[in-house]
Amino acid sequence: MDLENILKFLEHIDGIDTIQLAKEFDVDHQKIVGAVKSLNSLGDYINCEQRTVKQLELTKEGLGVIENGSHEALVYNAIPGDGLLQAELMKNVPNAKVGFSKAMSAGWISMDKKAEGGPRVFKKVESIEDKVQQCLKQLQDLSIGDGNITDQQKSEYKKRKLIADVKMTSYYITKGSNFSTSISKPETDLTPEMISSGSWKTKTFKPYNFEALGIMPPSGHLHPLLKVRTQFRQIFLEMGFSEMPTNNYIESSFWNFDALFQPQQHPARDAHDTFFISEPANAHEFPAEYLERVKKVHSQGGYGSQGYGYDWKIEEAQKNLLRTHTTAVSARMLYKLAQQEKFTPVKYFSIDRVFRNETLDATHLAEFHQVEGVVADYGLTLGDLMGVIHAFFKKLGITKLRFKPAYNPYTEPSMEIFSYHEGLKKWVEIGNSGIFRPEMLLPMGLPEDVSVIAWGLSLERPTMIKYKLNNIRELFGPKVDLQMVYDNPICRIDKQ
């Protein structure tokens, strides 16, 4: 669209709407809108006022009526002089049900229900005037407005889905302060040649837009899990915890199960619950004396425990697997702590990935991130454990907590931790906790009066609560929408 043609047209009038301008130039309205926006960007040639108009538009079915006739006219024209069986009419004429009803109401046709072969339809008048088709043609010719259509017709045609109301954005344009019928494009750059020749003095420069945003450079985006993980780490560090090394996804059954006083017949050690490694299938290096003490407490008991009383096998302990919890790392760290000459209280934490052979649903995945906290000190009690957990979650902004007694092979007493999920509108299990059993700690060599409290939770469920997600598969895994990763804000936890 030639921009100067619009300016020349505007020269002799006060103003015009782009819809009317499109009719004057006989072009598509969107081309006029594009041209007007281009003119507006060149300076103050024109002034634009955006408007929203509501008008009628022909539907696909309405355009079909213009081309072929209304449904009732098609029914009328399909009936020969000697009539037609109603069943055949309904079968062969498009939209015959609507057309038949409208033709009957208009008095164009009649029906003999007792005719031979079934109900038969006849023409009742010699000729018809298809006013529906005529009215729609008028609307098409006008392109805008309602023409001579009455409110009753408008309502009827809308019900029949022949026309529809549409909102159209247009612009009312008038002459601007720098109006001219010829366009001189403003310069965007001041060049050395302009300065040396002095031509810059006569040039018009485009105003510099200090409000314009620059082009965003390509960059990565932090996943919501990483944002929440950063907050978790900061909270642990604020509480005086040290981070444990968790860079070994593959663990031996000894450290993952046996060191935690979990029996070799436990269901969690079944392939239905754990991913075992085929190559390398076994681990071979273990602390010999510690391994013997673990074997003894399992098979014979000790340290005031009767054990499990079964034939403990090194072959089971050697099996490699994808770790099912980061508590295996905690076991390694506590064993290392026990080898010190003098015990010193410690507070450890870890946040890393674990793997379980789970059935996938809205709150479970086969791989997820576990957050674990461990405190080892003299005389710790269940009250200390609940207090530390409350303090930890309060810093996360989560205050609605419940504890439920539970069973774990390596903690006694044990508690499941629940939090109220505002999105799911129910209490959701977010973690597990307990005091490590003497059968786990004493074989390591820790003093008898040392207690170890611990708790673990998934990183995903608190993230779901924070970002109000109902399905864990929308947060982590192959079905994650990348746009969600781009759009979600930084995790800001209202720390207490």
C-alpha cells in the first residue's frame, strides 16, 4: 500500500476511519492498518485513535447460502411437480431438516402423510422469493454495518449460524503536526559524512527511544527445581549445616541397605522397587572390620539387639544399584565421623537425585530429588527432631505440618511428615524422619550416648506447593513444557 496515497486522500478531509478507508481504496483492511502504523512510526504525519467496532460477519454457512440459496429454498427447489417422498428429500438435500422446517413455516410446501410409500412433500406455491439469500447478499455488499436487517432477522440468522458478531479494531486518522503529502524518512544514525559536510543541519532525525527494550541475548533458564534447590541450600547453610558429597548415583547394596540395618529380605531390595546395575554388577571394596560388625548385627544381633537371625550373604551386599535414597551418603559420612579419635557434633545436609522403581502418577516419579538433613550430637531426642523440622520448614514458609508415626528399618521412632497442599486441597506427604537405630550407629564405632536425628523429603513436592502445580509430571521428566520453565519467576520464599 502506497503511504503517500493515504496522505493525499487525507489532505482534503478532516479525518477517516481505516475501515472506511479500506472501502475507498478497495483493499483489505489489514493492509490499510499496516500502512497507517508505518506512517505513524515515521513521525507526526498523522494522529491515530484506536477504536473497537462491533459488526456482523457472514459465517461459512452464510457464504454458502449466498452462493447456493437458503436451506428452505434448496428444499423447495428439490421438489418436482408431482412431489417427493420426505425420506428421499431428507436424504439428498443438505441441511434438509432446517430447510424443511423453515419452508413449512413460510407456507412454501405441504405434506401428505397418508400418501402411498410414506409421507410425501409437495410445492404449495408457484414461486418463492429467497429473502434470506437477498439479505445476506446486502450484508456482503455493505462489508460493514447491519444494512436494512431487522433485529428479528439478526437474531434468527445468528441462531441459524449464518452470521456472527465480530469485534474489529480500527483506527481513526487525522492530520498530524508535521502533516505532508510527501514522505521524507527521518535519519536513524548520525554519520561521519553528515558531520564533515554539515548536511546533518538540514536532516530530520528519528527521536531516540530511551524506553525501548534491547534485544534479549540468548540465554538459559533456571528450572523451578533448581530455584527451590538454591533456597533450600541457603536455608541449610543459615542453620549451620555442611553439605555432603553426593556425586555417586551408583551405590552398593551394602551402603544403601545393609549399613542402614535394612534386612536382605526386605521388599525394598526387590527389583520391583529398586533399579539394579548389570555392569558392573558388584562392588568389592568395603571396610573389612565394619562389614563383619554389620554382618553380625544382622545375623546374630548385638548392642542390645537380637538382630534379624538370618544367614547374611556378602553376595547380596555387593550388588550395585541406582541409589534409592541419599541416606546411603549419610551412612558413609557417619562412618567417616566415627573413625575420628574424638567425636565432634555435626550437622550435614544433601540435595541430589535418587531412583526408585515407582508406578508413575500425579505425585510419584521413578527418579526425583531427595533433600536430607542429619544431626549427630549427644542426647538428642524426638523433641529435638520435631523442633529442627519445624524450624526448617518455617524458613520455607511452610507452617502447616503434621507428623504421623511410621516404620523404617533404620530409625526408631520414625515419623512421616505431611504438609497441606493449597493446589490439591489436601494433606500431602512431603518427607520422612526418625532417630537412627543403635544397630546402625554402634557398628560404625560412634559413642553409645550419641544420637543421630535425620529427615528426608523430595525436592519436587515442596516445589509443587510453591509453584501451585498439581501434577509432578508437569515439573520434571520428558513431558515438561519448556515455556513453563521460561515463564516461572524466581523462587522467593518468605523466610520466617
